[in-house]
Amino acid sequence: MGQYDFTTRPNRLNQHTMKWHSSESNPDLLQMWVADMDFLPVPEIKQAVIDYGKEHIFGYPYPSDALYQSIINWEKAEHGYETSKNKIVLIEGVVPAISVAIQAFTKEGDSVLINTPVYPPFARSIRLNNRRLISNSLLIKDSHFEIDFDKLEQDIVENDVKLYVLCSPHNPGGRVWTAEELKKIGKICQKHGVILVSDEIHQDLALFGNKHHSFNTLDDSFKDFSLILSSATKTFNIAGTKNSFAIIENDQLRKSFQRQQLANNQHEVPTIGLITTEAAFTYGKPWLEELKTVLEKNIDYVVDELSQKTKIKVMKPEGTYLIWLDFSAYSIEQPELDERLQKEAKVVLNNGASFGKEGQTYARFNVAAPFITVKEAIQRIVRVFSK
């Protein structure tokens, strides 16, 4: 037994929880989709919020030096990244930061590249900002995603790509990109004058001995054309409190980003986000270490059960708590797959097609829940999709 409780199933119904919304009218549904966790909160984070509620008037805040220092300390201790307060820009979320970057560093009609399949807001943000979406398809080799670097460079050159939004670690595939892969990306961007936005929100969730490499730690010259986006929100399940950060080493890029952020009136972060982030990075490490062992156990169970008892191909993640499932062996289209999962198995997963055309006949499964919940969901899927 560890120090923390990862076995209690919190009741999230009637709490305006997006993940469990449809279960309020259909309690039989198990929700294994949205990327938040069904674990009890980190005790120190919960206490920080309680203390805030007891002691504060809810007016306009400003971020404390202690908050910045907690980010600096975390980046150095966990990822070997040494940065400073003046390089850090706080913003309510990584997705808003991506939109700010698109607006700040490109103009309408410019090409912005992503590797697909990938987290749906990447493509949405590019399209809604009237930029040209360039989708560079990932390859599946040795049961995980890889980048076709020749095609990547070709796509950048042929489409005059201005901005590249990278997902590192990758969602939905769980790839923790190697140092060598990231260096190749950096050299290509450098060669062709591409600004790189590296979404590293899952950076703390590398599993099974894999190591996350923050892009800027690999080559000092990369700092001149990159933005590193991250947050405590995915790591410590505090997404609803809204706080993320961008590390922008290049002064001109940072000023342009902040100017656009101000133009959008996105320069303020809720007080609760400031408080939860500081508490998470200050006290959360022991909880995170236990969490990783729970996630690895859950992932191994899903891989074993589905591989042995169904024709579903499971992409075992190297990081994150998300598993990419391939249902193509069943020769069904995406609408029928979603219907069978929800109506027959009564399990809600993320629709694979929403991650890009490569996601047809796929679904994304979230294992960040007590083992009993994961087991129940997998048993339901096995009953419907057994060999």
C-alpha cells in the first residue's frame, strides 16, 4: 500500500463534470474518454484550495514569486531545463497558448503543420484562425508511431510552413520522442526558418523507463525559434483550475507572444490556477511517483486483455495515460464502432477520427482511473469484441 489512495472511485455525477455528463442521464455508461483522471485529488492541492477559500477575498490576483520559483525548480529537477522567471509567460491553458502563437507568428493563409493523428484542438485552432492546415502523417512501426523525416521536410518546403505544432509526448499515441528524433525535428525547423511550438503538457508522465526530453534541453540554438508549452494540469489532474505556462527564451518571440496575448485579453490567470500550480509543483512529486506505478499497472492490464481476447490492436504508450486502440480488424466504419462501444459495451471512448483521417476505426482509451473501473470497462469491451 502506498501513501495515497488510488482505489477509491470518486462520484463525479451532478458536479458539472464534462467527462461524466452523459452518465447523469444514462448511469450505465462508463466514461473512459476525456483526458482527466478519476482519482482523488492530491491532498496538498486540495488543502491549498480550502485555505484559499477560508482566507481570501476573490479579487484580481497577481502571480507570486513562489509560483514562478516552483515552475523553475520543477523544470530543473524533473527535466534538466534551467530557465528563469523572465522567460516564463503564464496563460490559462496550453490550447489557448497554441492559438496565441498561431496569431502572433503567422498571418491568415500561412501554412501550419501538425503530425496526425493528434489531439483535435491542434487542427481546430489552425482552421478557425484561417491558416492552412498541413497534416504530416505519422507512421506505425514496431507498434508505435514514428516520424517520416523525409516527408516532414518535404511537407515543410513544399507548403512554405511557418509554424509547426509538435505534441511531445504524443497524444493519442503515447510516444515519448527520443532525443535523436527531437534533434532531427529541430534541425529541419532551423534549416527552413520554422517556428516550433512544443506542447509538452504530458512531460511528467513518461512511463516504463522512458525519458521525456524537453526540446530546449537538446541544443541551445533551438531556444531561438521555439516555444515550450506545459502545465501542472495534466500531471496533477487540475485542468479545471486553468493555468499553464510558456517558456519562450527568445526575447522577440516572447514579446510578440505577449502582445498577442494582451490583444486577446488572455493575460490573466484565475487565482485558483495560480494556487493549485504552486501547490502541485511544490508538494506533488511523491503523489506523481505513486500515480505512475498505478498507470503502468492499468496499461499492462489493458494491453494483455485486449491483445489476448480480442482482435483490437493496442498501441502500448511510452507515456501519458492514454491508449490508442485499432479496431480495423472488425471491418466496421467509425459510426458503427462508436455505436457498438456506447450502446453494446456501454463504454465511452474518444472517437479516433476526430484526431485526423488516420484515426478512422480507432478509439482512445483513458486508463487514469482506479483499477476496478479500468477492469470493468475492458471486460465490457471484451464481451462485445471478443475473438
